[in-house]
Amino acid sequence: MQELFPHVWRTVIIYLAVLVIVRLTGKREIGQLSSFDFVVAIILAELAAIPMESTDIPIWHGIIPIATLGLLEVGFSYLTLINRPLRKLLYGSPQVIIENGRLLKHEMRASRYNLDDLLSQLREKGYHNIEDVEYAILETSGRLSVIPRSQKRPVTPEDLGISTGYEGLPTVLVMDGDVLKENLSKVNLSEEWLKEKLTENGLHPNKVLLATLNTKGQLIVDCQNDDRAR
């Protein structure tokens, strides 16, 4: 056990250090990482593995490079907010792959983007014919954004001249049995009001999995026990 302890505490420290750095670099999904972000992630993983595997290396020799890399990532992120040429250099630019239903072969060649990838991503978007697409744009993350021709777009209430009411987002009042008091205050409601409404349904907040208030003022409650859900 004593031989394992150094590996355990080193792993915990490195894990916390990497977690802090990743949180500082911002919120992005794996599929939305640019080439620059992806390279940083690979280097970060390699730097984290070295001090965890070898106890001969001082723990600070692992944390300092990780922190330095994290600061560089954060610094470049702020610089790219105000410097468009630098942003273009680090993250690249979106490329138009389809324009007015026509394939732009030179753009595909420049991005090394083949027809199989294009057709696959078009099918994922629900478009099987290239001529149905007005524009297809290859984003810097590698994802394909598709703008269909106007005749191929889904019909909206606006197209039919139908007026719709405001929907908005529901407000979460209870989550995992915890009353979210800050959300109650946002909608000008009290905890007593909430408990009274739940009592009417024979419930207590700690028995509620999720309770939300929609923009129509309706309280929607999901219980911890599925057979009590309302």
C-alpha cells in the first residue's frame, strides 16, 4: 500500500491541475475543437501522463508545463478575440463547399475534404441531393453547416401567416430534491409558494427529481419515483 500511495496522490494532483486548466480554456465540445485546440489537448494529455507514471520526476516538473500550456491557450484565446488575422492563422476560416447547388472542387481540394465525407454529412443533415443545398460550409471545427434552397426548407408558421405566442425557456425550481432559491427569486416566487403547490400533489421538495415553471405559469413536476410522476 505504501508503494501505491505516491502514485495515487500524484495522480490526484495532476488530475486537479488538468481539470482547472481545461475549465479555464473555455466551454467547447470535443467535436468543436479547432486544430490548434486539438494539438493543445494532445500535448496536455502527454504532459499529465509523464509525472503520473514516474515518481522519480518531481510533481512540480509536471504541473509547471501544464500550467504554462494552459496560460498560453488562455492568452491566445483572448488575443484571437481582438485580432482577426491571428484568429485566422490559429483556427483557420470556414470554407464554402457547395454554392448554389454546385460543388466547389478547389475548396474541397484545399481542405482535403472528399466526396464520401461530404455526402455522409449531408445525409446526417437530412439532405440526399446536392441540388437541394444552396450553401454548404465546412466550419473550422470540421462540421458541415447546410443552408438548403428556399423550396426545400421546412414550412414555418411565418410562411403560413400564423402568429405564435412567446414560449421562452422554463425555469428550473427543484433539481434532484434541492430547491433553487435563486431561480425562485428570478420569477418573483417564494419557497412557501413552491412547497404549497407541491403539497397539493402530495409531494415534498426532497422527493422531487425535477420541477420546472413554464412561461404560462404551469408547474411541471417529475418525481424521484417514476410511478408518482405527474
